Amino acid sequence: MLGGSALYLAADKVIAKGKTLAAHLLEAAVADIEFADGRFSIAGTDRGLTLKEVATAMFQPAKLPPGLEPGLYENATYKASHDTYPNGCHACEVEIDPESGAVTLQNYVVVDDVGTVINPLTLKGQIHGGVVQGIGQILMEQVVWDPKSGQLLSGTLMDYSVPRADDLCDVVIKSHAVPTKFNPLGAKGAGEAGTVGALPALMNAIMDALAPVGVRALDMPATSERVWRAIRDAQAKRAG
């Protein structure tokens, strides 16, 4: 949202500078120059110059009009006037084995609004990765220290569990883009959308599945052992 908007503004400055030179080389008014598909052209005609031709001429002082500095590069700074927030909906279905406490993901669907979508493929990958990160925090990831020495016990991936492909189900990702008016790109950002939605969606699904057996509270991560103990404790309270 921020970096892209600054890039957008800088690119506009580059195009404006290119139009000035193109108008000079084509002997036309700057207002009559259009830029589209990598080409500067006189509106309503087939006369024009490619971006490469204009960029090459920009470094030849003899071809520049008076007052135009050589080089086709510009700077821009963008400061947001308003915060923007992506939003969406995550739906998760889980199955829990009461004998082992194992939690299995059955279905996961995401519909996100991140504003203008520039690259659908990388957006899907970003949301997918965020969802998996959230799933990992709910089901297995835990930092463990020795209570006596304070020594970190889960300092490598041999000790710190992270999700693998066989821990997941198919994640269906859909987009409902509603561009914001608060930046030139219309982007709302997508960096944390997957993770933020996955945490409550998955944990609420787990608690909903455990509700019939009397489990009312469960700390993350919802490992098989913790879920099994929670089920047994709830059964013991009912029996007692």
C-alpha cells in the first residue's frame, strides 16, 4: 500500500517527463501526447515513440528541450492520509478423534477483500501462507523453555513443530476486491490477512467440536495430547 503508492507516483513523474521530451521530438504540444502500452504518441495519430526511444534520447543532451534535465528517473514520497484495512471471511471445518485427541482439518475456505489486486497468483500464495502460519500457531507451534535454567528447548525445527503439507486440507481462496479511495492504487494490503483470520476460525472450530463433550476452555497449541486431556477432564467432571 505504501511502497506501491510511492512507486505509482514516481512512475507518473517519469511518464510526465517522457511526454515533455516526446512532444519536443515529435514537434507537438505536451497536452497532445498520450502514453499507453509503452509508447508515447500524438493523440489521434499513428505518430509516436517507444518508451525505449524516449529513454535513450533522454540521455542525449543535444536532443533535449531547454530546461529539461538529462535522465529518465524520478523520486516520489507517499504518506498515507488514512489507514486502510483488508477484511474478509474464513470458514473452517475440523474433525476431532475423541480417542486420541487428534485434530484433522476437513475444509477451509477464505474470501478476502484486499482492495485492488495487482497480482492474483502472488496474492493467493500470500494468503495461503498466512493461513498456514495461523494453523501452525493453533495446532502445534510452541516455544518451550526449561523452567529451572531458562534454556530454550525448542530452538531448532527438530524441536519446534511447524505445519507440513500432510497437516493441511485443501485451502480454497477467493477474492472480493473493493478498492479503497485512500491511496492511488486502491490497495488495502494483504500481508497479515491470512494469519489474522486463521487463528480465530480454526480455534473456534475446535472449541465448537469439543463443546458436546463439555470442554469449555483450551490453551494453544491444540495438540493431540492437550485435546485428549481436555476431553478426559471434562468427562471426569461430568462423572463426578
